[in-house]
Amino acid sequence: MRGFTRQQLTNLLGVLAIAVTLAGLAFGLPALDRSLPAERFVADDRPYAIGAGVSIVPPPGATVDVTGTRPRDDRGTALFRLGPVRYAISVQPFDGTLAAAATRLRERITGTPGYQVTGTQLAIATASGLAGLEGGYSAPGRGGRYAVFVADGRTIEVTVSGSELDLGLRLPMIDTSTRTLSYRAVS
């Protein structure tokens, strides 16, 4: 039986160090990721960039859920939470009218089993002058609101959902926030 040479031991130690490093990355990074909260507090006194030139001032006490937030140059999504209420804003390329954008959003809502649009659709305007349409929807045990705007080849969709009680308590803050929605053309 032959012993190990110094070179072989050095190589073995190098391989073991690489294996330990890879194991640390494979198991340590996901564990670290799971330990970090998905929700982060956001400032309610300055605009939050959604993407594609769209921004909004979040309601007081809102957190942003980083698992549902994806800002990009040509589109974007932000998912805010106010306790159990979900407040989502999405912007994406669109080449239709405001009425077509509202129809598309309503069809997506009613395409979810148990969801139905309720009441009439009303005109809405933001402080920056964006004109849109808003309405309500319901599902078993939940209520919701939606708003849609079209600006410069983009549709901006706002959806809010939560239990009737939670939604009722937070809707005034969300309405105020939605009216801060603004669009700045990106070059």
C-alpha cells in the first residue's frame, strides 16, 4: 500500500474546499433567502417607481412585497400590502383604447372562478391628469376594486383585494394613493 504524496494531499484539500464552498452556496444562500422577509416597508412621502415611467406614492403603513415586484424599463409591477389587503399596480405595453384596456382587465377578473364585476364602471383621474376607469368586483368572502389607465402606448392597471371589512377600512388610503399615480415618458 502506497502513501499519499504532498501534491496529492494538496489537491485533495483543494477539492474538499471547493466542495464545502459549493455546499455552502447550495444550502446556505437559500436558507439566508428564506430568513429575509418578503415584505419591506416603503416611504409614504415620496413616489415609488413601478417601471416604464410610472410611479405612485404608497399609502401610509404599506409594505412592498418583493416577490411580486418587478420594475423594468418597458413594464413593471409593484405589489403592496396593507395588512391583509393586496394592492397591485402593473404597467405594460398596450396599443388599444382605454375602453379596450378596461374590458381586458374585467375579462381577466371574471375569468377567475367565483369572481364577478359589480356595479358600474366610473371615470377616474389622477392628480397628474391621467384619465382612467374604475370599478369593483367580488368573490366569495372577498371584495376588490380595479382601475385602469392608458398612457403613451401603455396600460396601467390597479387591483385591490381583501375581505370586505379589511378593504373597507383601507380603501380611503388606497384611493388617495391611486390618485398620485403618474406617468413620465421614458426615452
